[in-house]
Amino acid sequence: MHIEYPAAAAPTPRRPARRTRASSLVSALLAAGTLALTAGTAGAAPIPALPGPDFLGTPATAQPVTGVPAVPQHPGLAANANSGIHGDGWMSDTYTRPGPLGHDTRVDSLLLGSECGSVAFDRAGRIISTCPGLNPGLYLIDPAGMRVLGKYALPGRGPGAMLEPGAFSNFGGGAYFFLDNQDRAVVGSSSGHVQIFAETPAADGFTLEHDYDLTGALRPGETLNSVLPDSTGLLWFVTRTNGVVGTLNTETGAIQVIRLGDGAEGEIENSFAVGNDGDVYIATNREMLRFDAGPGGSPEVTWRITYANSGQRKPGQVDDGTGTTPTVLPGGYVAITDNADPMNVVVYRTARNTAQREVCSVPVFAKGAGNTENSLIGAGNSLIVENNFGYSGPEATLAGRNTTPGFARVDIDADGNGCHLVWTNSTVAAPSVVAKLSLATGLIYTYTKGNEPTDPWYWTTLDFRTGNLLWQRRSGSGPQFNNNYAGLALGPDGTAYLGVLGGLISLRDGS
């Protein structure tokens, strides 16, 4: 069923003073942080919300997507779908389990004063999340009661940092983390340490099991962006500045690094993908690269290719390159978006040696109005991309403002020699969410912004096969419900979770 809602407006060129917007936004978030601290970490206070229409559209009927090869289980990560912001080593953002269908939906929230940007699940179904912000920490959360079971404080940058340029698009220092095959959280902290945390026996917090100091190998300003294991157990890490790619042998403590750039050349602003044959895929603001470990575990470039680049830092981009974490696909492919204008979904062959590295480059969204700062959803030979054009930070969605709408699906041709555009949705505006696909329901789960002055935010579903909008459920209104690049997650019981600037929200079907 296709339900038409008003199209989201593109960013208007006239803006009130940024200082006024930023100050009011920070004031609201400081108030949320104060409330969260007053409630205490063991409390279950909700994020304050304004009343409004709750449900738009019609509940869906599950239409499972079949014939999609399973993502191989990475030996060093928690079970697929549970290990981190993109769910698995391939960064597929795809679940085999269901999400909500829209029946008698219930929305809950947990006020933390920090944004739980990356959500993982332990074997018991509990939420583990790093939540940077005013109350930064590694959190253990009861998903049913939406309450904090325990917290380990992580280094933060302080309230004043929220007024710094780019404060809301800095993904370093713990925004990315992963859950390993022993349910341990591995965090690259803002202090230049890789820390490994285990849950306490009583499941009321964490203990620090290992602390690896990388500061001797890093230069000033090289903040850890992401850490992941390859299939042999070697830990890989990257920094945005100077494009540092490094390895850490946790048994010997040996650290080895190379630098792909200097300053703004060769930046690595996102995470990376890991395969099941020691292969590691990293995108800079200029190139797509495959790495493999060399003798002694040194990071070595297996192949590299420069992608098309307009040279622009488009409105809503963190830098002047791709905004995507690479996505690995079955059949020997890896995909990103480039920074051409219009932007393209680009697919490469992963093989060490091939006569033709690029499989295809398919333009999506309009010229001068398209970019993305989120990983592609990968399911079999299909890729889903969203448009984030205009999201310069939370102030871009205040006072009824919105970003440029757009979702698209691109499929690799059956013969592997090209790709084609399957559909485009030009009405749904998802400013910055890491969307997810459920193969069990056939729904794409995303998070959208309304155009009303009260600034409502909505859980939103699209049909994977057609791109049609199916239903929306309001989560709340105002900046505290802005997800600001956080990744949506589907829990083991079918509940959807998402970090927002005020804390954490959830959506579940009624019984």
C-alpha cells in the first residue's frame, strides 16, 4: 500500500543567525543532561515530549525477502546483528529477524543527556551502548524496562565542546565500538587507548579487562575513530586526521601504523568493514582501499582506487569525500558512494587482482541536492542509499526546517557486469539516521523529520521492494529527539531502538 504524505522541503537558503540556533540547542541539551543527572543512572525517566498525532498510515503485513545469502559470521564479533552500529563485519545493516509492523505501537524513551549512537546486544538481549555527550559512558541497559543497569564513565569533551564547529559530526572517541565474541565491549577512547570491557557477574556494570595505550604511535590530533578485528584476531584501528591505519596485536602489544594522508587529504571519517579472509576495507575522502596484514601484522595496501569527486563539501557532509562506511556484499563485492555531483553508488570487486576493479557507478538523487553520511544497506545484490543533503547539524532541523528527501535502491546485475536503479523515493526525508532492513518483514526502518513548527520526529517504514512509504509513528518533538547520525537497531525481540540527543528511544508492537 502506498500512502502519500507531504514531501519534505529542501533546506531554505535563508537562515537565522547560527549562534542563536546553536545557543538555544545547547541550552536544551544542557537541560536534558541536568534532568538525566538528577534522575540518576539507575532511573528510568523518559525524555520530555510534546503531544501530537501518533500514527500515520496503515500497519504492514510481513513480506519476507527470500533468497538473500546470509552474511558469514565473523569469528571475532558477537552474533550477526548484535555486534555494533552496522550489525556485522560486512556492515550490512540488514537483519534476518523482524522489526515492528505498526500494530498498536508503543514508544518509550530513556533520558540520559547523552546520545547512544551505537547499539549492540549481549547474549541475554541486554543493550550495550557507548553514549557520548553530557553524560558520556559505556551503558548497560535493560531493554524491556528502558532503565540503566550500569555505566562505566568514558572520557568526554565537556559542555563547551558543543559550541565548537563540527561538534555534532565528530565520530571519534568511542562513538563507534564493537561487541566481541565474548560479549566484551571494545572501545577506542578519545584518550588514544583501546579498552576492553567485560560485564560484571551481576550484570550491573562493567570491569576494564585490558587497556592498550596507542598514544606512542599517534600524533597530536589523531583521535581514534573506529576499532575492529580482522578474521585472525588482529585489531585494526583508524583515525580521521592524517588517515592513520594501524594494527594492534593484543597478545604481544605490538602496534604498527601507516598514514594515508596529511591533514585534510586522506581523511577517514567513518568506520570500516572486515571480511572473513583477513580482508579489511577502508574509505578515505579520496580513495577506496583493501588492506591485508603483512609480515608481523603490519597494515598493507592490497589495492586502492580513486573514486569520482566533485571537490565539494556539500551541505550536510562531514568532509569532501564519501560519507559511507564500506559495505561488503556476497559474490566478491564492496560498495560505497562517491562524491560526484550527482552522487553515485559505486561497486567494486574485492579480489586481490582483477582486470576491472569497478563494477558500476550509478547516479542517485538530483544534481546539487544529494549526498549521504551513512552506510549503504546491503542485502544480497541490493543496496539502499538515503539522502542526507542539508543536514549540517541539529540546527538544520529546528523551527520546522528539514533536509532534502530521498531514498534509492540499486541492484547489481545478475551477470555481475553492471548495476541498475530499481526505485527512488523522493518524498521521505531522513536527515541523518543509519537505517536498517529486516528480511523477515521486508521493511526498511528509518527515522524522519516532520515540517511542523513543533519539529516532530517519526519512526518510518518503507517497502524494500517498491520504496513506498508505509507507516510512521511519532517518537517525540524537538531537538532531544534528533538522532544526529545514530544507528537504528532491531533487538532480538523485534523492538526497534535508536539513540537520540536526549538518550535512547524504542518502538515496539503491542502484544
